[in-house]
Amino acid sequence: MSNTNIPTDLLRTLITISEVGGHTRAALLLGRTQPAVSLQIKRLEQLLGVKLLVQSGHKSVLSDDGQRLAVYARQILRLNDEAVAQFCAEPLSGSLRVGLPTDFATAYLQDEIMRFGQETNNADLEIHCALSAKLLDELHKGEHDVIVALFSDEDNQYLSHRWSQHPLWVCSDQLDLAKCEAVPIIAHHEGCVYRERMTSVLSRERRQWNIVFSAPGIAELQRAVMSSFGVTALTKKTLLKGMKILHDSDGFPPLPAIHVGIFYRHSQVSEVGLLFIERMKHLLSDLTEESC
């Protein structure tokens, strides 16, 4: 077993079937016949000595062993595809559907994507902004090629790269919280991970709170903070002059870390998509604090 090598084309077939739910659709995407795809899965199962796919209604889904293998398979395919993309000499073309979170420094990501689009002028970019939970749901439905999203440890099926963010309690240095009976919270709309972190921590501390301002974009939240509307959670990269950080000694316990990730479906990503992922990987490494 220690000398067993798994061909990447077998892993790609397994992951494609798991993403599209069947051998027929996977065969179309991979440019193979359905019998050839079935033989590849049989060969992979023989190599590892386990059953990798089971039927669930009309769909082929990963078995428990298949799910375990899929974690490694995605990493292997990502490294393989990134390596191949580095040696692609032909001009990149095609379309790329990108999902960006409204609740994580969208402005920074948008600027970089605009530069990416200019450098790859043969590629058609389509950008959609929404809350991370909605983006993850849309990725599962095949509505995006690549997304950047905040996520919990459970939402990792299509995860490619991940980082951690440590949000900070902040308010205007002009705001007198001693006059507030309940903590005035500035937040994104319901469904935002930052909002959930703030309200959960305050509720656990049995402190009263009210949502006094809600908006989809980070710029609106920053302006609301500077106008002394209330308190919010930001990262170091999004702090502005005139804001102050609130600590445990101020009655604001540390907020739990937030995970940021790049997600994509291997069955849909193109060469231009792989190049885009590489660009986002470097950008997010600079914007975030820890890589995991």
C-alpha cells in the first residue's frame, strides 16, 4: 500500500461525480464515455480497497471513505492544476463567475479583480456580491465558478485555501457608551458572520443590545461608526483614524475568530479561474492575519 500511486485523472473523475451527482454528467464534463468513467471509479476503488460511491436516489454520492479521500483529492488536484497553469503559454480566455462577500472588505477584492480583468482582457468576468452564506449556497447550486466567503468549520466541501480573521470591537473615539443603556450595534444585514459574533458574545454576557444601523457594505458601517451611531466589529485592515478599539476591560470580551476561504468546484474551474485563485490567494494572505 505504501508504494501505491493514485493517478490524478482518477481523483478528478471521483470529485467530478461527487459535484454533479452522476456518471453521465461527469462523463460529459470530462469528455469521456460513461463506461470509461465507471471503469475509472472501479480502478480507484480497487487501488484503495474501499467503496467510494453509493447511490442515493438517482444520485451517486460519496461514501464515508469517499468523503475522506475527497479531502485529499481536492488538495492534490488543486496543486496539480496550479502547477499546470504556471506553464500555460496561450492567452487565457473564457468566462469566470466570481462571488464576493459584502461582509468582508469587498472594496479591496473588487479593485484587485478589476486589475485582473484588465490583465486578462480575453476573459469575461461576472462579479456577484452577497452575504457569505448565500454565496456558499449558490456555489453548491453551480451558480459560481469561484467564491471568497466567510465560513464555519462545517462549510468546507469546496474549500481550497483558508485564513483566519480576528475581528475587533470598535466605536468612534467621540462615543460615550456610559450613556447607553443597551449596546448600540452597527452591523451588516441578518446572516452576516460578524453580526452573529457580536450578538452572541453580548447575549452570553447578558448585556442588552440593539441593532441601530444596518447596511450591506463595509463603507456604510465605517461611516456610521465615525458618526457615533454605535459599536461594530472590524478587522485591523478596515480601521479608520478616529476609531478606538474596545477591550474586555471596557465590557467587550474578545470576539471569536472568523474563517475566510476561497471555494471552487473542480468540475467547473477553467485555466483563467486557476490563475484568478492564485491572485486571490496572495491578496488574502496580505489582508488577513493567519493562514491555516
